[in-house]
Amino acid sequence: MKKLNVKKIKDMLKFVVYIIEKSYYYVVFIKINKILKKNDQKLILFNTPTHRNLGDHAITIAELKFLKDNFPNTVLIEINEKLWKYKQVKIIEKINVHDIILIQGGGYFGTLWREPLENAMNIITTFPDNPKVIMPQTFYYRESKYTTLKNDLLFITAQKKLYICAREHATYNFLIDKLKIDKEKVLLIPDIVMILDNQLSPTKRKGVLFILRSDKEKVDYGNNISNLIKQLELNGIKIKISNTKTKLFIIPFRKYYVNSKIKSFSKYQLVITDRLHGMCFAAIASTPCIAMNNLSKKVEGSFYWLKDLGYLSFSKNANIDLSFVLQAMETADNKYDNTLLIKHFDKLTILIKELLEQ
């Protein structure tokens, strides 16, 4: 019997996935194309993700919810990153100058994640005369990347009708003080995932869930976390180490994946995380959480909006001792109230309304 050629099998599987994907986007585009053909003014959300990070998909779900809730009579279309890649020319042909272009929020403006940023820049330059809004976003540039910062600054300041939502004070101050962006074109608004509500039934909780980064945003906290895990295990506390990614992601089941992940947080007495949406998911699941910083400090910046929740806390240097964990685990009778966060989005509602009326 001949040995299986692993490389050939992988290549065949990749090709099959590619064909399925292309077919899916063909069908999706037919549906979207019918809407694009109409002359009605539209809200078009671009650059939404197709990868496996559920935090970014939670952003898209929240963005669509926000837009549907506040503009129910306006046509809303989503163009994800791959649909734009495959059907860019045909999409461009159908978009009118009075349509509002919305760019997916997140943490990709800066030097860390250039691919989604370059996609966003491509979309922005493609529609120079359309009003454009960058949804709540983090800007982060390494000090050594001055040329990149300079080029991006030239790009941003050259754009007409571009509005930016900053999701932390650090990003807001960076845009106003460092980049000298007009204050009238910058809004300070929380991460939009915070508008999602808790629809979970009470459940029995047990143990501690660690949601930890392993990518370029990870901060090296030495042995702090590994030592804490050992202490917890020695004290008979159940430990689970996970992340906010899924092994398989299929766009039509986006809500299922995100809701399942948030629900999984509700099974634990405590979440310890250095991921922004690890903290947000814990908050929504009404699960006590100790948050730590990532490289861009977006976790610390976003904790500001959630600091009044009695069951969330922040550890700047990940110096988390056993007594702190045990105390956090005892926090009970928590209930997430998204109305406390929704009010911060009024200014975005007003901006989009004004753009639609122009």
C-alpha cells in the first residue's frame, strides 16, 4: 500500500476549501448585489473579519446590532474582507456617493496588524467622496516605527469626510495631540462589544478560566501566571486555559460561535485574561474577572469603561496573589447592565444621523 502524501492531501483540502469559499461568496454577492442596485441610501459596513478570532466577530455582531437598532429604516449591508477581495470591482460600481462607509472597529490601526489596516486604507481611498466612519478603534505605534507612523499620518490627514471613533482615552489623546486630527472628527467611545447584553440563565460555577494571548500582543509577565496556576492547583481549584479563537469558523454561524464562547465563561467562578474581549466576555457573562494588560494597553484603556462593575478588577503588572484570586472568586450575584455603556454611543448615533441627512 502506497504511503499517503501528506502535503498533497493538505493541498487538496486547501483547494476544496477555496472552492467552497468562492462558491459561498458568489451566492452572498448575488444577494448583496440586488440590494446595491437600488438607489436607496445605504449604510455599508466594510472590512469585517473572516478569521477565527471571536473577539473581532463579536465586534461585528455589536456593530450590526447598533446600526439596526438606531437606523432601522436605512438599508444596511456588510462587506467582509474576503467578499471585498473577490468582488471589489463589482461592489465599487454599485456604491453611490451618498452611501455611508463604515469601517470595522478593533485594534489594527498601527504597527501590529498591517493587513487589516491596509484593507481599510484601500477601502477609504476607493471612496474619496463618501462620508466614512472608522468604528471604535485602537491606534498603537511602536516608537521604532516612526516612518510607518509618518506615512499613516499623511494618509489620514489627506482624507476628506473621515471620522474616527477612539475606544480608549490613550487613542483619543494620540489622535488629537500627536496626530493633530480635528477634534470635530474624533469621537471617544467604548469598545462596541460592551453594548451586547446578557441573555444567560444562572448556572453553577466552578474553577478559574485563563484566557491568555500567545501572539505579538502578549506581554511577558515572567513566571507570574505559571506560579499562580501552580498555587491554584495546589489548593484544589479547577483550572482551564483557553483563548478566544475557534478551531473552525463558518460565517453563517458567527452568532452561535460568539454566544457559545460567552456562555462558556459563565461556567467559571473567575476569569483571568490579558485579552480585551476576554474581559468583555466575562463582563457580559456576569463572571468575575481579573484583567491584565496587552502590548498596546487597550485592555487597561477599555477597563476604564467597565471599572464600575463590582466584579471586574485590573492588575497592571500581573502581580496576582492567591488571596486576591480567592477574594475575586467569592464575588456573587453579579448582573451585567449594558444600559450603562449604551449611553456613550449617543454621539455616534448623532454623527451617523447627520451624515445620512447631508
